[in-house]
Amino acid sequence: MSNSERKAQGLPYCYDDPDIMGEQLRYQEMLCDYNATRPTENERKQGLLREMFAEIGEDCHVETPLHANWGGHHVHIGSGVYLNSGVTLVDDAEIFIGDNCLIAPNVVISTSGHPILPILREHHYVYNLPVRIGKNVWIGSGVQILPGVTIGDNAVIGAGSVVTRDIPANVVAMGAPCRVVREIGEKDRVYYYQRRMLDIWE
């Protein structure tokens, strides 16, 4: 089985195989161009994002700097998504981000990992597993999302969390490792932050 076939199946493979590298440098060049844009160059930014990403919907905003192994080439983004500054996308496998997600500064979404066995790392083995983030998810500052994780719709991931396992929809989760602490419910219609009350229903 070739390294490309092993990669496609989520099996350990040698990452420095020339057949796998493909057009990686071309997408990294586009990412470099994107990070060099000025704040007012909105049309140029949107054009680059459409070239860089596998998919990107309407009304998305991606702050610079953005970091990505493949320049976003394996990233699928819905509509109304906001990525704050310093986000890192280790997009050696597919990353799916649903509509209206908010990704805070310095979040890392990683599809790639290395085997624990030392000899495999010495021989440049790596594995990739896709990450799926549902719709309307808020991911707090500095969160680390590991390979193969799925986060359900409307979930909130607390700042600094390390997400090692799937998180269901409609929950608040936090910690290292990240765990569900409660469901989103009526309390959240009353308070927007700690004991600060919402007044938008009046």
C-alpha cells in the first residue's frame, strides 16, 4: 500500500513522500499573500480565501495571521464564520467548520498526530484524522482540538481547553481534557455572562 493510500485511510504513513506533498507549497504561498494583505483589501482577501480553502461560504471573516499546513486547502467553512487572529489549522486531513461558528484567537485545530512508538517517529511516520465542527459553535481562546474530534452544533468550548474526544451538541464543555460541564438551557436566556442579566427580551 502506498503512503498516499495509507494517508487516505487514516493509517500511519511517511509524511515526506514526494507524492504526498503535491501542491502544498503553492497553497502556502497563497497563505503568505493573504497574511500580507492590508485591513482595507477586503476584495483581495475574499478572492484569496476562495482559492485557498476547499470551500468557504458567504460573510466569512478570517483575521491575520492565519497559520495552516496546507494553506487551508483541506478546510471546508460554512457561511458567517469568524476566525480570530493566530488560528492554526493543521489541515493535512479535512477540517469542516459549520455555519456561524466563532473561533477565538490562538485556537489550534489539528488533524495530524505522531505515533507514540519512538522508532516510527524517527522514520517520519504521521497519521491524519478529520475534524468536524458543527454549526453555531463558539470555541474560546487558546483551545486545542485534536485529530478525529467532532463537536456538535451550538456547543461552547471554554478557553484553554484541550479537546481529545467528541463533544455533543448544545453543551458547555471545558478543561484539559475537555469535558461537558452542563447543557445549554433556560439559565442562558437569563444570564449572558456569570451573573450579568440579559435585557434583550424586554
